[in-house]
Amino acid sequence: MTYNEKLAERVRNTLAGLKGLTEKKMFGGISFMLNGKMCCGVVKEDLVVRVGPERYEEALAEPYVRPMDFTGRPLRGFVFVSPPGYQTNEALANWVGRAAHFVTSLSKK
């Protein structure tokens, strides 16, 4: 499977400067990890955003957002955002910022 390289580069640029940032191929796309925890990613043309269980329903109520159902079963706390939902740099930064905020709020193991 391929993923949108231009979107991945935009996400990479948005996350630039954060400590503990790594990339990992997963879900047939690319994931951006913060301190070893998945933050966000790109699968095909979709942006994957980890919003957490508390903000999941709120995120699903937004336009162009659907459950992350990569395996056929929704993964609570993760959403797919389709291209119109991240088209502008501001919209992309908003989604990526939500994911980074959630992941950095998680306790360290």
C-alpha cells in the first residue's frame, strides 16, 4: 500500500522540533511517534489522528472525520480525516496539534 508522501511531508514539517519524534511504517502507511507512542500518521490519502477516548466522539462530530476502522473494527481514540478536512495548513496543524497534545499527556512507562 502506498500513502500520500506530500501529506507525510506536511505532517513531518508540522511536528518538526518536537523532542522524541520518530517515524515508523505501520497500517500500510507511515506513523509519527512521540516518545515511542503513536501520535498521528498517513494511510493512503487519509490523516490518522490519535485524539484519545475522551475526545473521540467530539472528533467524529466534525466534518470529514470517520472512525479509524483499518481492521474492519473501529479503533476507539483514533480517527481518519479525509483530504478536505486537512486541506489548509491551519486545519492540518489543528489536527496534528490535537494528537501531539493527547500523546504528550500520557504517562510515561
